[in-house]
Amino acid sequence: MTHTTKPVVLCFSGHDPSGGAGIQADIETIISHQSHATSVITTITEQDTHNVKKMLPQSAEAIISQARTILEDLPVKAIKIGLMGRVETVEAIHTILSEYSTIPVILDPVLAAGGGSSLSSDALIDSIIELLLPRTTILTPNSVEARQIAKTDDLELSGTRLLELGCKYVLITGAHEQTDAVSNKLYHQGECIETYSWDRLPQSYHGSGCTLASSIASLLAHGLEIKTCMMEAQEYTWNCLNAGYQLSSGQFLPNRLFWMHDHN
């Protein structure tokens, strides 16, 4: 019996029974990058492709003990954080990050559902700022989340302020902005160091943020440099969305396994 070198990614994520976002999105993305997905469910949700209807948070004790069990057994190369939903979950994740401080952290601060429902509070945002941002390698907020966490309407200022709060890198995605093309901006060491422009797709998608953050985490787990991770993850995510499909009258779902059909 031989050990594989397949890199391990640990995801703290919510469970989305519709299969569009959350842990299912993470697993599909991580598999697509030839990595191994491990998971700790932060909250079970009741949601469909339209919106989140209810959250059923898991206990802080369960989150901590599950994560410790995984981290003591498997060589985790990156940690991806998604939906948290309440302060106790943030505190539990902080406990784990404090114990495993050398593992890079990719934080997708899910503050609202794709359908618009709020999944956060002022207290939750404050706890993210205090406990998680100083331990975050890469923060991947959309422009709405960036403004919320940075507490400013100025998007450019949001990027630099989030760096000041402790993140090493901040990638602000621009799909929510009223622009012809989607402009994503990467911030590092006090300034915007890269702007990426992508053709705007016509639909609204469920799980695009999860896909992007998990892609970055997987590429980082493979040992790629940050700028390479950023570019390749955005390209992968855009292709997932471009190949997306609609199963109901709700949002489109990213096709994270689009690459399986490339030969057709």
C-alpha cells in the first residue's frame, strides 16, 4: 500500500441541499483540481436555487472536534472557509486556526445568499474582523461583502482597509457592480496589484463564490504561487459559470465538471 501525494483541502462550509453552493460546490471544485476534499459542516441549511430559507448551525464543540480529528490524521495543505452564520462558529474556527497557524487560509465571507437573504449580523462581521482576518491568507469577498466588512462605500478603500485588518491578499470580485465587464481586483501590501477583466455572463449563479475560493485553495494546496492561483482559479470559475445550467426557475448552477465534457 502506497501513500498518494494528492493534496488535502479542509473546508469549513455550510450544507446546501440544492447542490449549488456550500460543501457540494467545494467538493466538486476540489476534485476538479486533482485534490482531496475533507469537510466540516458549519451549518445545515434549508435552501433551494432561489434563496436560503433557514439555517441550522452545528455546535462549536462538534466543529472543533471534527476539525481536530481530520487535521491530526491528514496532511492538510489549505483551509477553505465558507458560510459561518453565527459568532460561535467563527470562534470555533479561530480555535482551529490558532492551533494550525502554518496552513494557508482562504476565506470566502458568505454574508448573503445568492437570492439575497442575509446570512450575517453586525456581531458576526465584527467577529470575522477580529478573529479570522488576521489569520487569512486570501480573502475573496464580492464587492458588496468587501464594503460591509471594511465598513465603507468606497470599493477601492475597502481593498486596502481589508489588508490593514490583517489579510495578506484580498481578491474583490466585481460581478455585483454595474459594469460592462466583470472587474476583479487583487490587493496586497497596501495597494491593488492586479486587475482582471472577464466577459460578463448573462445569468445569475448559485455557488460562484464557493467555486472561486475552493479553486484557489486547491491550487494553493498544489504549491502554486499566489498570482498563478488567482488567475487559474478565475479562469476555472468563469468556465464553470459559462457552462452553467438551470434546473428550475431559480439561479443557474455552475457546471464545475465542465472539463469532463470537453471532448464532446
